[in-house]
Amino acid sequence: MEAERAARAAVMLLEAFPPGRELAMAYAHLGQTYSAAGRREEAVSWAGLALELAERLDATEIAVHALATIGFCQFAEEGREKLEQSLQLAQRVGLAEQVARPYIMLVEAAVGARRYGLAIRHLQAGIDYCSDRGLERDRLYLLASRARLELDQGRWEEASDSAAAVLGISRTSITPRIFALVVRGLVRARRGDPGQWAPLEEAWALAEPTRELPRLAPVAAARAEAAWLEGDRDAVASATESILPLAVERKWGWLAGELAVWRRRAGLGGEIPDTVVEPYVLQLGGDWSRAAERWRELGCPYEAALALADAEEEAPLRRALEELERLGARPAADAVARQLRELGVRRLPRRPRRATAANPAGLTARESEVLGLLAADLRNAEIAARLHIAEKTAGHHVSAVLAKLGVRSRREAARVAAERQILHGDGELAPRR
């Protein structure tokens, strides 16, 4: 609210003078402010004024900025082309930070629209660009989007690693931190691991004071899912009741659909919002088969399995159970197993034993591997070669390991790990119990 007031005051002041670059930038900044608040129509209106004036003044940097805002807000329509135009223009004239912004917005918008192929095409290029130029804040935005992409695609171990890479940086900007906390909380909730509520509550504490829908939305949806997995109907209602009307009002179809589905599954009912997009329309309309097919086409195996779980027939419920077990989604699998038993099914496949328990330091499986190699005194390039990953990725994992152990050097990491029995004295990984 304060940012909006300041941006509007700047526009009012500058409109009293002949139009120039300062006014064009003020328009662009006000558009960006509305975009950050999730008020897309207003954002496009002001960014449109900025673009028009910038083109008249031949102000390329301002035009790039305004194009990116418009493209992000209109992504479901022709926004992709505008974002790519913004990116190409910034690259051509060598505007480093303006290159990073459309990369971030392209990837975030594509992930939000479940267009993962498009996101992947720009993701690594964006990360490399930001890393090479020391644009650390912008790199963290992209890493947070990568974490969400990996979560959606059922690659939960990788998602956890990407989230940890963001959260391991002490001065992470608020938005990527919120996104990374949501991913961490959802991975734990979906697996049935302890500690899922701590990151979700931290994310809400960061998002709620901003009153900005782009920050509130992922946290609200994650809290609703975590509550549903625990069978807490009242908590689902609490997580969704204020955000769902806002999502409908601002025509956020993906968010409105997701919140409406969690409410329906919790037995809260309600009408299907007009703004809901496929495949939520199918799910809310009771067409679980086509909804599951659509989720599979989009590349979302967890959502596809949950759509099958909306059935009241043995065959689709068995398929849902198999897929949820494969993903390691224990709470949802337990819910489906209960449905099958209520249908009279008694012979269900025995759940495989969990291979590992939580690491004492909260390290992911990949981070545990990295720690073992650190203890063997391997450098980043050697770690990367051993694990078949990029050297920069190895560096991110090393930073995350040091942060989780609360140390500053590799030598300290090996010492603390041995003391806490994360590693044996000879540097090998201690068995998880």
C-alpha cells in the first residue's frame, strides 16, 4: 500500500511537467507495483502508458521494463511473446539487470501456467546468466521457480535441494524465500515427514503483512493442502476463505481452481468459480477421468493421482494408490487406501519399507552425498564430476551443507558431521536409522 501511494504520488507530480523519461519510468514503476500486488489489469494499463511514452522518447530501458510487466500480466493471452520480445531487446542493447527480469518473469509465469517445457527452455539460461554477472537476488528467484517446477513434476528430492539452495542464503529476498519455504513444507507434507508446518508458517508470516496476492497465493494453497492431508477441515477453511474470493475477483484461474478443489475435498462445498481453468473445472464437475488425463498431459503426476482418487470405483482408486506410493506420497496414499477399504477391498499391496529416515542435520540425500565428498577433501569441480552435475550446482550444494551445519569451512563441516555422527570418523556417511 505504501509503495502504491509513493508510486502514484510520483506520477501525479511528474504529470504536471512536459512528458519525459522520468514520467515514463514513473508509469513503468507504478505498473510494476500493481503487478507485484496481483492487480493485473491496472498493471497493464500503467505499463502500457509507459511503453507508449518510452517508444516516443526512444527510451529502450523503460520500454524493456514495461514490455516485461505487460507480458507477465497477460501471459495467458499473448504475454509470452511480449516477455520474449523484452528479453531479446534487453540482450541486444546489453541491459544486464533488464535481461534478468524477463528471464524471471518468463519462468515464473510458465511454471504457474503449468507450461513446464517453456519454463525449462529459459530456466538454466537465466540461472547461468545471473550467476555469471553476480546477480544473486535474480538467481534466487529462478532457483525458487525451479524448486516449484520440480515439485510439480514429482521430482521431490530435487525440489528439496533447490529450495535448500535458496534458503541457505541468509539474505534471501522475501519472495524467493516464500516460494522456497512453500516447496519445503509441501515436500514434507506430501511425504508425511515431520516439520511441514514450520516452513509454511514462516512463509505466511512473511507474505501476510504484504497483502500481495502473488505472495499470499502459494502459501494459502500449500496450507490448505497440508491441512487436508491431516484431515483438518477447519484449517482448510481458514487457509482458503479469504484468498479464494480475491483469486476469483482478480481472475486468477489456477489459484481459484486449486483452492476450490481443496475446499471440495474437505467437504466445504461451494459453487465452481467462473474463473477456474482446466483441469480444475473437470475435477470440480466430477469428471475425474478426464481431469487425471489432463494432469498427466501437463506433467503433474501427483495431481493426476489425486484426480483419480476422487473416483468411487476400485480400478481408478487402485491406480491412484499405486502412483501415490511410487511418489512417496504417504498421507494421500493412506487416504486412498481407506477409500478402498470402505468399498470392501481387503487385499491391498503392502507398502515398501522407507529406505531412509530424516538426516540428523536436515540434509537432503544429495547434500549427504556432497558432505561425504567434502569430508574426502574433494573440490567443487571434483564433486561435480563424481555426481555428474554442473560445477555451479555443486557449489550451491556445498553452500547449503555449510549453512545447515552452521559452519564456514569444509574442514569444519567434516568435523561437525563426525561429531554429530552424520559421518563416521573415516569420512563415510553414517547409516540413517
